[in-house]
Amino acid sequence: MSKIAIITGAKGNLGKAVTQKMASTGYSVIGTTEPGKDDQSGDEQVTYKAVNLTDPEAAHSFVEEVISIHGKIDATICLVGGFDMATLPETSHEALQKMINLNFFTAFNTIQPILRLLKDQTERKSIILISAKPVFEPDVAKEVFPYALSKTMILKMAEVINADSRKSNTIATVIVPGIIDTPPNRVAMPDANFADWVGPESIAEKIAFICGAGGEDLRETVLKIYGNS
């Protein structure tokens, strides 16, 4: 029986690379996309489901459906997210709520029902979460306050999951990328040295390793993938 992976944001710039890599290692992937997206095509290794992950009921129903079909979830890779620039004095409640919804609640709403419904799954369950470099650099975080705060919440959620990992065999890993080499980032920073950035495929390789046999002994991992960015 193949291993099962949920990948949220599976058709984003990073999501496409991670989905392709996980499928190539033998995982059956169920990838989420935004509601209203027309292209839900997949193949025998990858299927797509449009889900509003900011809605806890929709997220719960999605997870419940995956479990009812497959009986387990071996890896959950939460890639949905967004970015906003503002200092703390400039940050509106709306901007802060948007970042928390996109970067924290999409992950929380996916993970919470997994922890509830699969508490008796004895096999290892890998959870991959994406934080951000400004979380570790206050001088940078002050310029992107709503984004950095939401990504800090991700880091703390991973710590809480791992505090119970010996009982649940659910292991949370936090990936902290530098600037990812994507078309939108190239447009936004056309004068940058793109060779210094981190390719989505490089991040995908590390995620696949963590979710594979090579990552079995890893615990409480915070993996900084900065390149030279």
C-alpha cells in the first residue's frame, strides 16, 4: 500500500515542485487548490481537491474524506501562504487577520482534524510547516510585521505538536526558506542575483528526504534553507 500525502497549495510555485517530487518517491498525493480553480486534473499518483482551508469545517471535511478513502495520512505538507509588508504601527487589523488566516489557519485547520482523527495511527506521521527567515531576524521582521507574526505562530505550533510526539508518533518539521526563485519574485526583484536564491526543487528534495526513510530519526527539526539569499 502506497504512502499518502496531503499537500496544501499544491499548484503554487513551491507546491508544484513538492507535489512532483513526493509523487516520484512513491507517495499518492492529494493536493489542495483554491476554490474556483478550473483545472483539477491529476493522474494516478496525484489528485486535486479545491478546498477553502481558512474555513475549519471545509478543511475538516476534506481531511475526513481523505481518511475515509485511504485509512491513513503519512505526510501533511502545508504550503499555502501569503506575504505582506508593514511595520507594527502601520499594520491594520485586516492585514494582520489576512496573514494569520493564510499562513497559520490554513495549516492549523488542516492539522487539527488529522491529530484528532488519526490519534491511534501507529505509523509515523510527518507534518511539514513553512516558516520564514524574518522570524529569526527581528530587524527584518519589523518591516514585515504581520507576515513575521503569522510565521512565528507556525513555529510555535510545531513545537507544541512535537511536545507530544513520543505518544503520537507525529513529527513536525519546520522549513525556513530564504528567497525562493519563483517568477513572481523575479518580477518583484529584477535586479537581484537569482543564483543566490533557493530553487523550489531544492526545497522539495529536502521535504521528500524528511518524509522518507532517511528522516525517520529526525525530531524537532528547524531546517533553514537560505542559499545565499
